[in-house]
Amino acid sequence: MSDFQVFLGALLPLAFLLSFFLTRLAIRYALGRQLLDQPGPRRSHHEATPRGGGIAVVATFLLAAAVAALTGQTGTASLGWIAGGSAVMCALGFWEDHKPLSRRLRLLAQLLTSAAVAWGLGVHDPAFVERIWPDWLALVGTPVRPWLLSGLVVVAMVWMVNLFNFMDGINGLAGCETVFACAVFAAVAAVAGFQGQALLLGGAAAAALGFLPWNFPHAKVFLGDSGSYGIGFLLAAVLVDGAQAAYLSPWVGIAVLGLFVMDASLTLAFRVVSGARWYNPHREHAYQLMVRRGWRHASVVFAASAVNLLFILPVLWLGGDDHQSTASLAVLLGLTVLWLGLRFYFGRQQDSIQT
């Protein structure tokens, strides 16, 4: 057994325990400051519940990254950008857990942070185009300029932060998705020999697992903006870093996060087409429609986890290295069909009740 395997084996249980106890402290803090999410027509819970517990998850995986760096287990400068950006986003969310910012100021802060980290990860390098865009070049028939790709990457990172926040709407869903995605990405990084990334992501998976007993099946605390912003940015930055360093295909990364990406993106598109104010709070995501139709939070989370484990992973694994793009596209198309089916079935039932 290598030193890295021993270190990782010791880090994971420690990260779990640290996150578990830090979440308890976060609950006490939220109760003391009256940081409570109140029930309402656009929420899926029925009791006032503390928010901001996700700061424990972010603090834990940042500490795991720091310990890994201090012990010589990491050597890539990109980890500093990923961890630093996640910390800034978590701080922004922590502020919003206390006092919401205007949409414009929030978006500006997210754009600036994403742009700085994207630059630090090297998306301005012309060679990055060839790493992240090879399959798309043949489709569009023309080279994609580095400045255009950099802008698209920054927008995508901001979207990932916000979609993760949108999808954190019922007990356990965001926590379980974090465990799944970070565990898969950690395994991919470890196999590729990127030990620092594997430790960071493994610590994040263990930290999210330590948070779950407080959030699932009955929520004593929510991630809050501090947690959803920090975790969402971590995942976005890892996708960029993985594409730049060629240890994680962006196609595979998006497919692993496909449940969140497709539900949030398709729901937004549906609201825009229908003429709704897309930026207003709502309960029109597929998972929210299921809850509104009587599904328990736990049932929705188990169904989502089953899709991750029984559909997404097998398809990506069968695709192999030679057909990653095809397998990932199959995942995204399958999730689109699933979303349309859920939208039609549960949305129609909701309409019949209202009439």
C-alpha cells in the first residue's frame, strides 16, 4: 500500500467526523442568529429550519486540501485556485445567509471570482481550446477563439454555482449529489495520478457524507447559500481543471452531474419560453413537482441516486476512453427524456388538481 493510499484512508474518516461536528456547531450558530428558512408556498419544507450548515462541508474540504499540501501530497498550483475560489464563493454565500445581496451585485461577485479562477487555471491559453473543444470543432466547422471559450467557461462556472443552489431544495438531494460526483471525480483523478485533486475531492465527498445525517431524511439544517455556492464552485472549477490537465473529460464531468445540470437548465428554459420571470423563486423543478404530488423527500433522493448508480455510471463505464463523448451524450439525452416525462406526468397531475 502506497503512502498516498494510507494518507487518503486516514483523511476520509477524519473529514467525515470533522464535518459532522462542525455542522452541529453551524446549527447552534444559526439558531443563535435566527438564520432560519421559513415555510412558504415556494418552499418544500413545513418547519422553520436553520440554514448555512454547508459551511461545515466547505471548511472541511478546504482544510483537507491544506493538510494535503502541507504534508507534500499535492504539487499542483491549480489546487490553490480551486480552493481559493471555493472559499470566496462560500464567504459570499455566508454573507447572503445573513443578508441577501442584490441580484446584480451577487452576479458581479460570482463573475469576477469565476473569471479570476478560470484565468488561474489557464483557460486563456490557446492550447486549452484543443483540450476542451476537439469534438465540437468538427460540429461547428470553424475554430473557436480562446477569448470566446474563456467567456463561455466563466459563464458556465457561474451557472454551475447557481444551478447547485437551485437544486438544493429538498432534504438530502444536494448532499447525495455532492457525495456521488466528488467520489467519482476523486476516483478518476486518483487513477490518472493527480493525487492532490483526488484528496481534495475525496475530502469533499467525506465532508458531504458527514453533513447528511443532519440533513437527511429529516432536515435539522440546510446547506444554505454558503454551502451550495462553495460546493457548486468546487465542482465547476474541477471540471475546468480536469479539462485543462486532461485527467477529466468535460463531457464525462457534465454527464456525472447530469441530473442537476439537466433539471436546472431545462426548467430555466421552460420558464423562459413560457414567459415566466425565470429569476423569481419557484417550485417547478422536476424534483419539486414530485414532492408537490406527494412523494416523500427520501423517495425522490433514492430515485435520483438510483439513476446515478444504475444509469449514469454504467453508461459512462461502458463508453470507455474511446467513446466518452458518445456515452456522455447518451446520458444527457436520456436525462432529457426523463425530465420531459416527469414534467408531463407530474405537471399534468398538478394542473388537474388546480382546475
